[in-house]
Amino acid sequence: MVSKNNQNPFDILRNFGDMADIQKFLGPDFFKNIPLPNMQNGSFFNDSARTEDKEDEFPRVDLYNRGNEIVAVIEIPGLSSSSDVALGVRPNLLSVKGTITARFNLRDDTVLLSECHHGNFEREVELPIRVIANEVKAVYRSGLLVVYLTKDKSHDGPESLVSIDFGEE
């Protein structure tokens, strides 16, 4: 006979059944602070973790389809010069990286709340439409980096028919 002191500590969890029952017992926020494996960028219980991850990405990006171009609007407040940011473009990928220095920093101040992003950042955004990588314009104004990407129309044309050689007929 096995005494209660020698039981496996996970036996109680096995008695709960599936993970949804555990979540009900422990509360919805219990697993948020425990380093568990990320199961295909989702959560054990629902897809809300996937949505939250996207909202936490920095910098945030909006993409617009405008005639012959894609317009990317990237929120990056606090840039001082072009040396603070680097922008890269491939036919299906837009990448931005850089550094934001602290905007308000006095020696005698104690930080009570810090929600503004400062430090290094890097973000890659998959573009839904192919663009011409060397036909890009970018403007930075009022904390927004606006990138104008020319669509690559060479892939939009009618399908070319290819003759097939069957040897001697």
C-alpha cells in the first residue's frame, strides 16, 4: 500500500481531467505567468493568446491597398534621425528595426510607470502582394513612418501557355 506522502504531486492534476477543468479551478490568469511551451503560437484553451501577441508587437503596422501601391503606416514615436531606424524591403516582406532613446530622463526622477517603448525594436511584416523592392519611398512625420511600396504587376498578367515537347510524333 502506498502512503499519501509518496504520491506523485501531479496525481491531483490528473484527477481534474482535461486542461479546461484545471483552468476553471485555478482561474483564467493562472497559466499566464508560468513558462509553458507555446503550442503553435496559441494557448492551451483558446486562440485569444494569438490575438494578444499581435497587439503586443512593436512597432504596430497598418497596411493599405491603394491603386498601384501598398502603403504601410508604422507607429514609431521618438525617432530623432534616419540613423535611428533601418527599413528593408523584399518582394513579399517589409522589415524595420532601430532604437528609440528615452525621451524624458532626469537624474533625480524615479520612474513610477513605464509603458512607452524605448530601446531596440525589430519587426517583419509579410506583405500580401508582391512589391518591387527597389521602388520604395518612405517619409517620417509625427511619429509615423509611412512607406510607399510599388506593386509588382509582372505576376498579374495573363498566364503564358508553354508548348510541351513530346519527342518525335
